[in-house]
Amino acid sequence: MAREGGRAYVKWVGGLAAVVLVAGGGFLATGGVGARYAGYQFRTASTDEERAAAAARLVAMGEAGAPYFTEPFRAGDPAGCAAVAAAVKDYLAPLPPDDPKYAACCRFLLTGSPAFADAGRGALLDLIPALVKTPDPSDVERCRAAVRAGLAGATPDDKVRAVRLALRPEIGLTADTASLLNDADAEVRRAAMLAVGPVPDGQTAVVKDEDLFRWLHDPDAEVRNLCETALLARGLDHEHVALARLLSDPEPAGRLNLLVELRAGGPGIKDPGPWLERLGQDPDPAVRLGAARVAFESRLVFAGWLDRLAADDPNPTVRRWAGYYSSRAAAVKQAGFRQE
């Protein structure tokens, strides 16, 4: 009798346990225990397929899965980052941006991004086009911060991808790409030139024409060509670009050749004054002195730059000759001479 009662009790307990397991299945699948198990599967996955499946489960769990699917970004695990990125894209694709689940998924990744390793920050860039659709302004700003981090990225590839993202209207960081014109990697400089070289209608140039001139001498031929194309698109003609190339020549001999061209005149030189004023600020004293002489010989009505050269130039020879040309110019003006 006691033995039968014991069996009945065991059956009752077993049945209760089964009910609890069935009823709690949703929690085990999506709650803390399920997330820990999926996280374990994700960490120990031996194939890309297993890793992708575990990543998809973690992303679908939302907040419970977030500590696990953001871990590869913090650790800088490329395979893990790739699996999570693919899972996030698949998860967000059918959701409208105003769905609370959309915003939550974006926030899980973006709020943790300052702690991401370099590889994680690079991987996050691939998700920015989806994440920036979030309606939360603070998360949009976090997207911009992620792009700024990419512009200072650890690899040329990260920087190039960040430049492209910076041009998106919702990111609006075109001006931040200008510093990459000085990057050591030619591919990065090309991307930056494509970003800041063209000036869309109604917008102000991020980098002024004259400040672009020196990239006409970039070591990379494609950067040089992109710079020339940008200047032509801005309205400079080929003769103007040729003069700009001489003005920005890193060797003084090239800049002295510009003085020869300006002295000779020609159809492409409508007003030598601005060119000469710039050459009057050249780091080489021979070029500054030449600018003063050509300005006088060209019979210009001088602005104040020649007087400043005569008064303040650090080279005594330049000061003396600039003073001479300035006084001669003043005498010509007093005699009533006018530029022809």
C-alpha cells in the first residue's frame, strides 16, 4: 500500500515537472537561461553555420541576448562580428524603423560601441545604414560618433567605408573627412578627395580651391587626377589649373617658373595680382623677391602686400628690394600712370 502511494507521488511530481517545463519553455528559449545557453553555443560554434544560427537566436532575444551578441565587438572577434552583423540585418529587415524592437536592437549595439575593439568598430560600420534609421535622435548621434571613430579607424578599409558613410545626408559629416586628405594611404586620400572635391549646387566648399592645389602634386596619380577634375568642376579652366600646379610646386624652382609665366602674361592670365600676392608669402626668399619684381614690372596698382614685404620680411635683401620696388611704384602712381 505504501509502495503504491510512493509510485503515485512520483508520477504526480513528474507530471508537475513536465507541466512546468512546457509552460516555462518560452522563458528557457528567450529568457536568461536560454540566452546563456545560446551564448554558450555562439562562443563554442565550430562552423559558420552554427555561429550564424546562435547569433540569430541571440539577436531575436533582445535585451536578454544583447550581452552575448555584443561581446564579439568588444573582443574584436571578426568571425563573431560578421555573424552578428548578418543576424542584425536579417532581424531588422522586416521591421519598420518605428517598431520598438527596431529601436531597442539599435540601442544595444550603439550604446556599447565606445567600448568596442578596433575590429568591432570596423564591423559596426557595416550596420550604420540600418541603425541610422532609428527614430531616436540620441541613437542617430551615436551613429555619427561611430562614423567619426571609423574616420580615425585602425585600417584604411575602415576609413574608406567611414568616408562613404559620412557623405550620407542623415550622417552629414562631409567636413570631417577633409583631414583624411593627408592620410598615408593613397586609397584613403582618393576617398577623401571624392568626398570634399566636388561642390554640390547651393553648398559651400569644405576645402577652398587654393587649399586643394597642393594635391596636384600628390604621390598618387589617381589623387592628382581627382584633384584636377574637382578643380575643373568648380569652374577653373585648364590654364588656371596649370598655374595652380606651379604655385603649389613643393620645389622653389617650380614656383619661380610661375613668376616667369606671370611676367610673360598670356590669355590664361587675366589678373596676375592674386598670384603674385600669394608668391609674396612664399617660404623661399628668392620667390618673394621675384614676386616683388614681377609685380613692379607688370605695372600693377599695388595693394598693401608689397609694403608689408618691405617693412616686415625676415630677409634683409627682400626688405631692401621690396622697399625699392614699392617706392618706384609710388612714383609711377604719382606721375599718373595707370595699368594698361
